Amino acid sequence: MKSLSTLPAPPPSVVADGAPASGRYAGRIAQVDWRGLRAPFKRSALWRRFHHKRWQYLGLGNEAVFIGLAIVDVGWTCTAFAYVFDRKNKRLLADWSQDGLPGLQCQLSDAPVTGALAWFQGPSTQLSFEHSAPDCMQVKVKTSALTLQVEMDLSATAPWLLAVGSIGAGGVAHATQKSSALPVRGQVQVQGQTLQLDDAWASIDSSNGLLARHTEWRWACAHRPDVGFNLQNGYFGGNENSLWLNGGLIPLGAAHFEFDAQQPLKPWRVSTADGLLDLRFSPEGARQQNRNLLIAASRYIQPIGTFSGWVKPAADAAPYAVSDLLGVTEDHRSTW
């Protein structure tokens, strides 16, 4: 698809002159490699081993279900999860997760959206992202709770977002690549039924960073062919805030999240400081997990629902009405 964005093309590397190549770019980068960092960004090999975090997330949905799955490598351990949410009955049909050992049970490449693969394996379990062709990604899940196989054309979408930036408060740098709405072919088997996903739309979040031990964020993401967005408030600031509108990729300002953390299934409001996005989020349900492993802990909830309101490509443009846009929000705090 022809790029429709005023953002520059991705740099050849996420490191430029020894520092993170900070900025927002339209397109994908071949590899995320932090080894070229120099002082004050350079850290020891031991520090990098325990602070290098990678994850590959896929969210996809249609009128019937929303599916979220991910592989996460935090350096000293890895985890994978997959869930299927029934939108009609507002309940989880499957919610599977498992921990493992990096290198032995999981691997995430530094080139996850251009050719290499990500995988997780456990007892009678397999989850993988792999490329069957240069722009074709296959995702497979086989667990006791569900079986999924889908294929996506990574080029059949608006421009991808690449965001690169430095991280303060104990971190060093981060890079993330995110797609807008990707067409899906495939199916999921869960609770004895086979659900076709050929009318679903998917989005990919591939992230790679040298992050602080204590990291938190609020996140919102939703996509369909005419409109989509990605918002974050937390460790990465506004670096990845973006709007996709009728094929164009538009950078957004700082994101504001208004919600009740004690009652996250009440309505949310998300907006941006530049006045280009103002949406209400109506949760239908959520996937959540709270863990305390003594040396690590996480508090996570990902409500699933729909966004309604308006977006604008520019301050002086007419609002573009948004209704029933399927997506997720997230409130996440980690000690990792």
C-alpha cells in the first residue's frame, strides 16, 4: 500500500551516533539492535541481560469475538498468553497463560515484522509468529484451551508506525512497531466450536526496549480499515501516539486517560492534548492478571469494548465521527 503520511521513512538503525534515533516514522525497520549505543546510553552486558524486554502482541476481533495473544521475553524469564472473549455473552471462552525459560522455551527475534519468527513452547503447548512469505505472517496457537491459526498480509494496510525514543527513570531506550488494521484469514477452535475469522481485523504490536525495573503504562488501541489509533501514557511518553484515518498516519499529542482504576469496567474517556482525538470507551469485559513472584510482580487489566466519539486529521479539519470501534484499553504496572 502506498504510504500516506507526513512522517519520515524509518532510519537504517534504531541507533544514530551512539544514541537512540528518536522519532516517529512511517514504515517498518529491518532490525532493532541496541548494541551501537554509547555513553550515556551504554550499559553493561549484565545490565542489558536483565533489562532487555521484547514482546510480540496480536489483537484481532469481529462482531462475535475478540482475541488477544502475546509472547513476552523479560530477560530472565518469558511468558505467553492467549485469550478469546465472547462479545455476545460478555465472557472469556478461554484464558491461557504459561511461563518459560528464554532460549529454551521461547524466542523473540530482533527482526519480528520483517522476516524472523517468535515462538513459545511448553508441555502440549505451542504459540508462534512466523513469515510464510516476505509480507505474510502466520500465527498459530495450540493449547489445552484453544487452537488458532490465522494468516495476515502485512502490506495490506495503512503505513506502519515505528517509534523510537530514550527512556528515563532507570531505563535507556525503546522502539515499537505497530500496524493498523490487517485483514485476517483463519479460524479459532474453542469450547468445542470452530469460529471463522475471515471477517476480523487485526493489529500487531512489536516492541523492544531497555527498560527500567519498575515500568507502568496506560494504553488504548483500536483499528478497522477507515480509522484506528494507538495511545500510551506512561514510560514511553507520547512517542507512539498515532491516528490512522482513511489510509493516512497522523502523529498525535500527549494522551489523557480518564477512568476509575478500582472499577475499570465503567466507561473510560481517552483524548489527546492537541485536540485531534476525543473518544468514549464502553467496556464489554476484560482479561486481567495480578501476580507477585517476590522478585517480580505485575498488575494488569485489559478491558475489551468499543470506542465512540470523533477524531480529526488536523486542528482545523472537520471532526470524523467514530462509533462502535472495537478495541482495548489497558492499565499495567510491572516490576520486572
